Amino acid sequence: MVVIGPGSAGTMKAVVQDGSGSADVLHFCEIEAPAVGADRVLVRVHAASVNAADYHIVHGVPLVRVIRKLLRQSRPSLVRGVDVAGVVEAVGKDVTQLHPGDEVFGIGAGTWAEYATGTEQSLVIKPARLSFIEAGAVGVAALTALQGLRDRGRVTPGQSVLVYGAGGGVGTFAVQIAKALGAHVTAVTSTRNMALVQPLGADELVDYTKEDVAKRESRYDVILDVAATRSGGELRRMLVPGGMLVCAGAAKRGGWLGILVRLLAMIVRSRVLRQHVVFYVASVRREDLAYLKERLEAGDVRPAIDRTYPLADAREAVRYAMSGQSRAKVVITVR
């Protein structure tokens, strides 16, 4: 293993988590640059973004640790962030598909920093039409939307899809991906998000503060629930017979116990009641990043960005992203 030092002292600026609780445990400081193993790629970070998982890790949600153990994931870096867009600085000896100077986006480790590492399975070439800020917003949210709709929901052309929570990071991608898959899309969001979601191509747009979509006569083949604010039973009643409820979200508020209760309810409905309900965690697959790249290049999908924050203000980015006021994606800029 060789340590690649970006500066003369081999250090970098990064946002490090010390303890858990609130965003106050995040600190902007100088640390050693990451080491690059034989199968790793060192990226000079230009942009990253904030995901719900980042928030839950910062707040020390026990369920996150449980899921990580179940998935046999290694202990995370103390540097937060996984979404990344930047330029390849160096590669390990076993890396063949990426080269220094390549502009890339995807998933990395400890991306709220000047330098981060990834693999050639978690990074792909950035579309030229996308800025680094836009590419840094794709990552987890877009993968979650794609895998929820295509793989879990098995959406096919002509089906009716309801995206509940269409104004968030996953939701804004889900509306566009569902359309790209050929579905008739109904997007549910709040009044303040209507103008944000309207250009994304939904066939119908519902303001839940003014109308309860459950009272419509319409029924849906697939519901992707990102908001996690309605019970599984309420959502199931909006499905056609044999329809699929896909749960991708966990409420920002209500604590880890509420998340656990919701997860257990989904498991009971799926396994005990044998209903078509699935709760999942997105996985990182190069072929899915490549698919997203194609859709981004074609203009079928584009990132929706609410605010950007410089790396030094990542603590404030987390506060805003999980305050209940943020929309779409919140991006952290490094360069």
C-alpha cells in the first residue's frame, strides 16, 4: 500500500465526526490524506452531497449500525460523506478502467474532504454536460431511486407509479427515472416543492397539504414511498391488486425507534401477511452507475439542487438538510 500525499506534508482538509448526537460533532480540520491500496482510486474531490444516511450516522442511530453489521460492512471512516465528484489523482496497481486525470462521479469513502478514495466499481466517468456540483448530487439518491423502481418495484412501460415524497433527493430522481422507464407518474409533495418538482416530468402533481391522494379513485401498480410519513396500510390501499409498495425512506424526525418500528411493520407485511411490500438499502453497482450516466447524458435525468455549502460549512449543510426545510439535494463544494 502506498500513501499518496496531495501536499508536501501529506495532509488535507476534511470534515471529521467526533462523537455522536447533533451536527456539533462535525469538525473541519486537517488530517492525513487517505492511503491508496492496490484496488483503490484516489479522487481530488470537487463536490459531494448530504444523504439521510450521513445524518443518521452523525446522530448515532443504532439501526444504522445494525444494518451495517447485517450487510457485513466495515467500520466507516470518521470522515463523513459518500457521494463524490472529482478528478482521479492516482490509482492502485490493480485498477485498469480509470486513470489519473479522469473526471469521475459515484460513491467513495470519506468524501467530505479534499481527497477521498473509491474503487473502479463505485466510480464512473462524469458526463461532460454535468458540472461537478451536479455530478456530486447523484450518488446514493439516484441509486436508491433506480433500484427501488426498476429492481424492487419492477416498473415496466405503461404502469402507473406514485412517488410519495417527490421533493426530496431520492424523490426528485425517482420521478425522472420512473418516466425514463416508461411509467405514468404521479408525484406527491408539499406546496413549497411544487415549482421544484413540476419541471421533472411527472404526469400528475399532487400537493398533499391541499389534497389527500389516498382519497382519489386512482390506484397504482407501484408506490415508491420516500417520505415515510404514512402507514404501510394506508399506502397499500392505494395499490392495484398485486401492486408493489417499495419503501425507501425513513422519517427525518421521530428517532431511531420510529424507524425500527416502521421497518418491522414492513417485514411483517411482506413475510407474514405475504403482501407485496419491500424495504431495502441501495447497493453500489458499477452497471447501475453506468445506467445513470447514460440517462444523465441523454438528459432524461438531471440532479435537482437546493443549496450548496463550502466544505468548511458542512456542519451547517447537515443541519439544513435534515431540518425538514431542505428540498432535493444539498451539495458540499470542495473546489
